[in-house]
Amino acid sequence: MDRYETLIPRPVTARGEAGTFELTRDTALVAAPGAEDAADAVRLLLAPLRLPLRPASDGTGLVVRLDPAVGGPEAYHLRVTPDGVELSASSVDGIRHATQTLRQLLPDAAWRSAPPAGTRWLLPCGTVSDAPALAWRGGMLDVSRHFFGKHTVMRYVDLFAMHRLNRLHLHLTDDQGWRIESRRYPRLHEVASHRPTTQAWYERQDRTDGTPHGGYFTLDDLAEMSTYAADRGVTLVPEIDLPGHASALLAAYPELGVGAHTVRSGWGISEAVVKPVPATVRFLTDVLAELTDALPGSYVHLGGDECLLRDWTTDPDVTGYMNTLGITDPVDLFGHFLRELAGYLSSRGRRAVMWDEGYVGGGALPDTIVTAWRGDGGARRGGGAADDVGRWPVYPTYFDYDQSDGADEPLSIGGPVTLPDVTAFDPAPADWSDTERAHVIGVQFQAWSEYIPDARHLDYMVFPRACALAEVAWTGGATANFDARLAGHLGRLSAAGCGDRPPPKSERGRRRADGTPIARVRAHLEKLSAHADVPTSLVSM
Ligand code: ACM
């Protein structure tokens, strides 16, 4: 098969021609004037080829050019002739994308960290001219419900870069574990990062595995992962989920909430919510300062989803504070609290991101990115204001739902969300208004990990659906011949060590349960997101 027909995500144009060019130990890496950094990026991404790629400033070989005339910030051109290769883009990010495409044109061994003996790096001649439709192309790993360490995250950075995905969102805190070191508040990693056992069956809090689970990233781990990602054109987007989903935080620092809490071992929505009073905001801004010092990326997700505000109606600290502010509805206090944190992030040069309850609850600032998960209502309303909207609805971007309703699928929350469901996803549907469509900045998948215990299972749930999502994100939904191109892509995934199909077949007794059917979830969320306001309980499911 013509390798130019197997590229994923599908480029705007890709055309194979007769002839080949071979990258050898004699091939020079030629940086055109001003393209030295771009050539360094090429060298880093092609290191697994184990070629010297001798540096040169003119001549033929693998030529790298920065050219402002090449489209938008991530656009690129690639040309392979019998005499050499030329990569051109207006930015280093574009050159990185060109290099990933070049790597896909090479034999699958290019995705190993070292090639088998005798591998020849033959490239078919041809041209690619390419640019992404959407700026935010990403995926979320939930490292709270099950902790995946830095090596898994960095492997996902590689897999993201391979698919030209540029945002890796880490859901770092939730009821079941806080995964960030704090030098200022060490009980966060000492206490909040571990739980004694884990719920092991759908909707059965009483069925647990009896095994302690825990872990956290040190601030140095986060800085390391962030640099590793930036070198590959991927921005890490950390999330601290507030003010709800706070059991682990409150187990460590109960004075920030009401009553006693433990790091939860079961799933579902908890009533743990921080008190949104000035002492809590000071604590949280200290934590955000540590986090943003470690992570230079432009975005921090503040959560805002699925909050029960019951404690705010009864706690005298909170009701007294509401009186001081002249606020009578706890939802307005919810908005005030999120705006304070978003404002703090803004003072540190970061944009806040929040789930769509945060937006309808009044928590967004004008530059906040709203991540609409519940249904089209939230996504379209966000697009009616000044905000940027990330469209990641449960259907079809939640990859914790299983991929088929086959009996041998492993235990999951429900489903199915199939590969064709993902390829058919239209990020900005034609029947939306121009304004609504224009505000969609991108899409991402979500790998919530309640029922994803380890990295192998994670690979199974994420791939190959992430390949389809990457194609939707890159093309804006104009996927074509996806199945045929995927058939040519699976060898690359396998060489990269990504265990896609076949399934782990009920490992650890996790045979498929009758989770929640996706049609029921969709109908429920569409109903909720149709409302422009929210009740005191911000619970969504
Ligand atoms: C969410 O799924 N609670 C954002």
C-alpha cells in the first residue's frame, strides 16, 4: 500500500510518487539559515533511527527550512525526491509535525526506540502539504482514580506527538487521590495520595480489591514531564478539580471543608466540597503557585464539575462569608470562587480552563476556556459568549466507555462508544450558528480511570480510538478512508509498544458488566446542558 495513503491523521494533501530516498549514515541534516532550532527538533525526534545526521548549513540530505510563507503556525510541507528530503514550516512546531509525518513514511521500525539489525530507512518519494483545522487537539489521562507514573505519561507524550495531538490534560486530583507533591502542604502527598483499597465492580462500593493504591508526581517529575512534552510539541494541561471532588484534599486538610473525610476507595459523586472562604483561596493559590512554577504551560484546568453545595448552606463560615459578599445563592458563590482562582491564574499569565458547570455557574473570566462535556447545550452557549469552547462531550470522547458491547470487553463504566462513533464526530456541526462554530477551539478524548487499573488496560481503552480522535481534531471532522489507513497504521502502534487490540479479555476478573448504556447517558446530559442556569446542587449525573 502507498505509505502516503496510510498517514494518520490524514494530511490535507499527500501524494506518493515513483522512486525512493534512503536516509543513511552519510545523510546530512541541513539547517537553512535561521532553522538551527528546528533542525535540533528534527534530530531529537529522529534519534531512534540511530543515524549520525551530520549537521550542515547547505547542500542536500535532510533539509530543514523555516519559511513564513508556509501557512499557519502548525502548517508544514514535506517533499521527498530521489535526491533528498525537504521539510519546511513557519515554526518549529510545524517542523515537528513534518518530522512525525516523515517518520510515518519510514518503515514501522522507526517507531521503535532502536531499530532491528539490518533496517534500511527507505522513504517513498512524494509530497505532503498540511495544516490542522483545530488548535486544541488533545486527550485527558485521569491519574487520580488510578495513578499512572511519569514513564506512562511520557510514553503518552510520544504517542500524542505521533498523532499530532498537542495537549495532554492530566486530571491530577479527585476524591480518590491527590497526585501532586506540595512542599508547602506536605500532607497533600503524604496523606491524600493513598487509599487502602479500590472499588472493583460497577456500582458496587462494597466490592473492593483489598489492595492499597497510591502515588504522586513530585514537582520535579512534573517539570521533567513538561519539558519532555514541550520538546515534542505537546503542552501539559494540569487539572486541580475544585471546589467539589475534594475528598482526598479534605482527608489531608479537613479545616478546608466541613466534617471528616477519607480518600475514597469507591466511585461516584461525593459530597466533599471545599469551603470557598478566603483561607481556602489562600491555600489553593499557594498550591497553584507551586504547580505553575513547575509547569510553564499556558493553561490550568480548575474543574468545576459535579459539585454538591449542600455544606455551603449550613456551614456558618460559609454563610457568614456570603453575607459579607452580599450573595444569597450558593451558585453565585461557586462562580465567585472559580473567578477568584481564574483571576489568580491570570495574574500568573495562565488561562483557566473549566468544565461547563463552571461556566453556567458564572465561574468563567472572558479568557477562560470552557470544556463542554455534558452535551451540546453547554458547548453552544459557551460559543455564544466571548469564550473559547473545547468540545469534549461524553459521546463520543469518553474513552472509559467500552468500545463494543461484546461480552468479552473488560469491565467499564458503560457504553459502547465505537471507533465509527469517533470518526463520525463533527466538532462544529453545520447546523450551529457561525458564532457557535467559530468558538470551538478543539477536541480531546477523556480516559477516566475508575475501571482502568494499569497502563496496558489504558492502551486498550485509548487505542485505536485516539487515532480517530486525532484525525477528527486535525481535519476538523473530515475523516476519510479511516479504516484502510488505520490498517496501515497498526504496525506503527505495535512498534511503538502500544498494546491496542486484541483486548485484555477479562484480566483480573474484570469481565464486562452491564454499565450504563450510552444512549441513556447522552439523553440525560443533553437535558442537563440545555439549562442556562444551575440549581444549588450542581450535580450532573
Ligand atoms: C466529568 O466527566 N465529570 C467532567
